[in-house]
Amino acid sequence: MANTNLQFKTNYAVSNKIEPFYKGGKVQISNDEIYIFCTCGSRVNVLEISTGKIVHSVEHDDLEDITSFALSYDDELLVTASRALLLKQWDWKQAQCTRSWKAIHTVPVASMNFDSTSTLLATGGCDGTIKLWDVLKQYCTHNLKGSSGVVNLVQFHPDISRLQLFSSSLDCGIRMWDLRSSQCVCVLQSHYSAVTSLCFNPDGDTMVSSGRDKICTVWDLETRKPKRTVPVYEAVEGVALLPEDGDFSQIGVKSKDLHFITAGSKGVLRVWEATTARCVYTQALPSTLTPASEDEQEKDDDPRSLTYLLHLPTSNKLATVTAEHNIVLYQLPALTTQQQFVGYSDEVLDVKFLGKDDSHIVVATNSCQLKVFELLNNSCQILYGHTDTVLSLDVFKKGSLFASCAKDRSVRVWKMDSDSGQVRCVAQGSSHANAVGSITCSRMKASFIVSGSQDCTVKVWDLPVDLPSTEEDMHELTARSTEKAHDKDVNSVAVSPNDKLLASGSQDRTAKLWSLAGEGNIGLLGVFRGHRRGVWAVCFSPVDQVLATSSADGTTKLWSLQDFSCLKTFEGHDASVLKVVFVSRGTQLLTSGSDGLVKLWTIKTNECVKTLDAHQDKVWGLHASCKDDKMVTGSADSNITVWLDVTEVELAEEQAKQEDQILKQQELSNLLQEKKYLKALGLAISLDQPYTVLTVIKAIRQGEDRQELLEKTLLKLRLDQKESLLRYCVVWNTNARNCLDAQAVLQVLLTHLPPEELLQYQGARTHLEGLIPYTERHMQRIGHLLQASMFLNYMWQKMRVAGAPSSMSQDEEMDTTPLSQTTQHFFAIDKEKENGSGEESRDAGDDGDSGQDEDPNCPVEDEDEDEDDGEVSVVVMKASVNNGRLENGESRATNAAHHSGSEESSDEDDTGENEIDQTKTVKCLPVSSVPQCPAFTS
């Protein structure tokens, strides 16, 4: 394996996404000519023309398909109609529904249009009625009846002073409605099939209508009679008038008479002179595309037909919509193609980077057309040539030349012009007996291509040294060699980096290695066996003698080219692994599968370092860029995604973050030294490090007026900073060492802030609930510590009075007043009778003394330590009792311990006959109540 010091890739992020935005239906362009509005199921998508990206989208909550929509002339209001018989008014820039009302129609709305003042909206229903709405005053103004069947077209006269509305339905007539009287004043009869569009000249006296009956009619609206009927010999879906003041000589306009453009089933734009009914210009088809036959024109789903024609007067452009859901913009007067947008790509079968610096991608979809996208603005070139579905693609090393193969049994070579970016077909070949499912290009120079087919053969095609510069001089390829490679379909072929080896993968569950060094036929070198199902992809390592294969058995394997043994197996996909490519100079793998996932593997560790939930369906297309800094994926869900390697970006961000933290820590240290606590606390909170904030709190509480200074500092914080501080207190309070600082901060917050404000903090209830149990445990521990300290104080006092005369003065009496004032615990001293000798009593007393040699300043035990709920402590002490009484602070607890003997005990008096040692057991009874936290009692 290659052993390099490369930085392994760890992650990819979405850089660009090309997704379906139009699946048929109405298309409208805003009057400022910036946006394209189009339907896509239950959504209306807003496409920005300059970038080709979806910038806004509105969707019905009920997810019902949108049947029609209309954008007002001032581009402010968008109204949609769905199958749920609801009309919705949108602030489309904010994607918010501002109003919703019932359409009153008994069946869905089929057509909608605004008048030029953006106040009246006309809706034509499938029930044969037309309703007009005042969108400002929000009521229905007209209910026009009389149309037969679906009202497929409604349009206001551009001169609003005329108050005229035109409509058309299944009866093929054009009705003119007078909105003053709500009456149909006339029906313009000329068409014998559905009327598809209307357009008006500037003075409003002439109208042109188009229909699927293959005619266009020019109407005189003053006489309400047809001026001219123009046979156009195709079903027309859209018509637009050419401006009278423009120079359109490039498209055959020689006079100032009325000219119009039609778009229809033939898939081309044509210019007609109204006065002579003559076609003066026909748009040229691509050289590889033949005109549609009469039978094909009759088909509703012919991909070459045009379904809409829109005029953009400001920019002097035309927009057409094809049956394949492509939107194409043409620049007048020459009708040159400006931009193409693909609304719906169907299933993506393969995708590759293309062009200088990988500026484009070429995509094979479930179509006979190839699509080349410019990643900068998502504009698309549509390439015609294949006559059936394109199945596979591959790109030569320089990136401007690529090859394709298709179900039509042919292979083609395409070349992109480095200056204009236009792509043309320069070579083709067809000698396979069945569909060609895979293709690969030579790696070192553009000298040959290899194809694998469902006829189980592999063919090598030599390319000429100089490829033709025009499509008219297209080179005809011939196969140099043909070899029956497998027993079943050949799914994948790949050429080694030195152009000497060929690998093939088949549905017969094997991969094979072939020699390309000879001049004649290709020679078999070995077979790779081990996959349990068909092999979908093969790929050579760029640096090692290793081949990678992926299979329908869900595994990816690495094979040695020397002994054909399996080196590694990668398992992780839940279904077929469809593609595999090497990245990071052969040290990592990218795989894509039927489960919609893309996985990044490190070969050395046999580990999946990243799983990208890339798509919702099979990921057929996977390709890494030449610079190895990005990849592109294409899926059966119609989405194409460009991914950027963000490993270096993440490392740079992490390094910058660390450097920024170091600088802030230094600044924090300086602020603490200067005692600028407010700024220091704000800076610490911005770092979002609880224990850094704790350092500042501890520094504030070290001063003389610490409580006043803490209150003054905390109350000056912003609301979000106080919210963070409350969250940090929960963390601090879990540790006994920091609980005092946490309680001090809590006391300030709970004392000075109203409960209403505290409850507005995010997670405030959770924080407070988390504080209570730890606070109770801390207070219990403090109570136990106070109990223990009482006994230590008692011992200390008795040690001071040991050996003193019985008549001690009042000043010498043991003083435990502070302790009795601090706690409310009740203490009892139990007397235990001794049966042993005085010597045994002294031994017991020594033991009791030794039990009190603990350090009174020892820290509190960890909160996780088990605590005894019964007797807290037992202290055994030896005490000399005088006059049968023992005084214990203010409580004066007395035990009748009468004994005889000497009043003093000393080392010199060894008689010991009057000395009686009494062993006392002191017990602290269970505490009835736990002291409360100051923060909660204040």
C-alpha cells in the first residue's frame, strides 16, 4: 500500500445542489425579469435567473398538488390554488401565507390571472365558471357563467380602462366578458381545438390567438372579427408578438408589419408575418437532432415539443418550456441561446466533472440527452446525439474531452470548447450487438476508449490524433479489438494509470484483468473471484498495484494485481455498492450504494471515517475531481450534489479557534490583574467555559467587600449572560469544592431577579430542579461537619481545664455558646458503667483520646461517599468528674456520676484508691431538620 504523509480526509460538506424544481404545469416570469415561478407538486418554486438557484419556495400545508397560480403585476402577491379547493395568498419573499379562503368553485381551479393593477384576480374552474376577486378588499366581485367544460385560459385586456376579460374553454371559443355588466359580449369563433395563448399589440386593438388545431388567428377587437388565419402546421402552445420598433432582420423580419413567434410540437421557434401568413424564419435544430415526424408531433409526451412561450420585454428575451421540463432563455434579435435550466432530470445514471478547474459537470439521466451544467450558475447545455438512454460516462485526463455510451448500442466522444464552453460531438462508433453499459477512457493521453456491453464483449476504440473541429466532420470510430470478456453483462470497465492494463467487472460475479500492451487483441491476465453477487464497479489505484471492486453483495474489495488475491474487504453498506473511487492519492476510498449513502474509508485502518446521508435513493453517479478537493454524486432521486472536502477547512477553523482562545485567556488574565471584573466575566462567558467563569467568580469573592462586589458585577450583566451564569451554577454545584461559589451566585440571582424573569431563561426550570438535590446534600454535609466540630471544641475545652481546681471561676468554664447558637442539634451523654479496673479505664481513656487526633481542617468528603443516617458519631472520652457534675456549655447537661476518691489525679499520686475513671459515650441524635440554603431562604 502507498505510505504517504497525506492528511486523510475526514468530512465533506454540500457545496452545490441541483435538484428538481419544475415537474410540469404553469411557468411565469416576474415583471422585473429576475425570477422564474414554476410549480413542483405541492410547491411553487422561485428560481433566480442569474444564479439558477431556488431562492424561495412556498408549499401548501395539506401537501395537495397546486393546480394553478398567479403572480401580480407588481410582483408582490402570489396566489395559489390546490386540489383542496383552497386559494392561498402568499408573501412569497418570506414564504408566509397571509390569507386563505375557499375558492367557491366546486372542482379545482384550472387557470388564474391578475389584471394590470394587481387588484383583480380571475380564476377559471373545471366547473365552467369564472370568478373575479378583489384581493385588497378580500371579496368575490363577479361570478361569470356560460363556459362549457374546463376554463383553461383567463386573461385581462392590458388596458384596464376597458374592463374586459377573455377566456377559453373546451368549446374552443374565445369569450369576451364586459366586467361592468358581468355579461359575455361575444364569442370569437375560429379555432377547432383548445386555445392555448393570447397576446395583444401595444394599442390593444389587435389580438393573436394560438391553438392546438395548428393555426394562429389575428383578431380585430374593434370589429370582433378575424383579420387573418395563419396555418402553422403544428400544435401551437405559445405565441408572442415581436416589438414593432426593433430590428429583427437576423430572423427574417423585413417590414414593419405585424410579426409573431410561435412555439409548439416541432420543438423550434418560428417567426410569422401576419399580413402574408408566411413563415419568415425557422430556428435551426442541432445537427444531431432530426425534426420530429408527423406521428411524433401528435404525441403529448414528445420530449422535443415546447409547452410555453414567454416574452421578456425589458431584456428583449424569449423563454420557452419544453416537454422535458427544461426552461430555455433566448436573446433577441438573433434567438441565440442564453441560459438553459433543467427542471427535472429524472433518474441520474452517471455524473462526471468536466472542464478547466472542474467548472462543469456532465450528467447522464434516464434520457437520450446529455446535460452539461455550469456549476457557477446551474445553467445547462443539452446535448443531442444518442437516440436512447445514456448509461455511462467517462472523462479524459485534460477534462475537456469525454465519452458516452447508451442503449442505442453506440459510443460517442464529445469535446468542450475552452473559450466558449460549448460542447459538440466529434466522434461516434456503433458495432455492439446490445446496449453499451460502461465506458472508460485512456489515462495518459486521449488515444483510445474501451466499452463494455450487455452482449458480454469488451471493445477497444482508437481515436484519431486530430479530432474534427465541427460536428459536420464527425469522425466514425472503428473497434481495434473485440473480446468476449464475461458470461453475463459487463457492468464496468477501467483502464490503469499507465494505459497498459484493463479491468472489467460483470454480472457473472467476477472481475478480470486484461493486457492492453499488444497491438492486436487484448489478453487475459487473471480473474478475481470472491464476490457473491454481480460486480458493479472496478477502479485502479493511482499509486499501487491494487484494484478495487464493488458488488451487489454489499462489499467492496481490494485485490492484488500480482497474485489476484483479496487484500481487504470493506463492509458497511446495507445494499449493493454501485460505485467505488480512490481519493487521497490512493489511501482512501469513496463508495456509494443503493442505500443512498456515500462512505469514506481509510484503507490502512479498514475503517469507515465518514458516512454521508447523501440521497434518498440509489447513488449511481460518483466522481472525484482532478484536484481531489471535491466530489459529485448523482442519484435515482433526481438530485445532483457537489461536495467539498472540508477537512482542511475544519482543521483551519479549529486552529483559529484555539489561537483565539489563547488570546482571550491572556486578555482575561490581564483583566483580572487589573480587577476589571465585569469585562473579565463577560469575556469568560463568551468563551462558554464554565470553569473559566468560575475562576473569575472566585477572584471577585477574594476581596474585602466580596458580597457587595459580586452583586454589583452580576447585576450589570446582560440577560443572555445571566442565563449562561445560571446554567454554569448547575455545573459548579455538583462539586463540593465549588458549591459555595455557586450558592453565592445563586443568592444574588434569586434575590435580585423577579421569578418572571428567571422563568424566561431557556431551561430555567430544568436548571433549578437540578440545583435542589445537590444543595440539600451540601447542607446535610455542613450540618454533620458542625456536629463533629462541637465535639472537637468540647475536647479542647476539657484539655484546657484538665488539672484545674474544682472551684473554677466563671471565666474558666467551657464556653460553647457560638456552637449552640449556630446549630439546633440536641446532644445527650450516656453513661456506661465500667466493670473493669482503673487501669483498664485508663486504657479506654487513652483509646478515646487517640480517636480525636484528626485534623479539624480536613476537607469535606466527596458527595458520592455513603453517609450514615443513624448515629453520626460516637466519641469516647475520659473525663475527671468533680462533685458528681459535668457542665456542658449552656445546655448544662448533667449526669449523676457520683464517685469517691481524690479530687485530683496526677502521676505523683500512685495510690489510686479514691480515683474512679468514668468512660462516657457521647451520641449525637439524628437531626430532625436540615438547615436550608441561604439562596433559597432569603
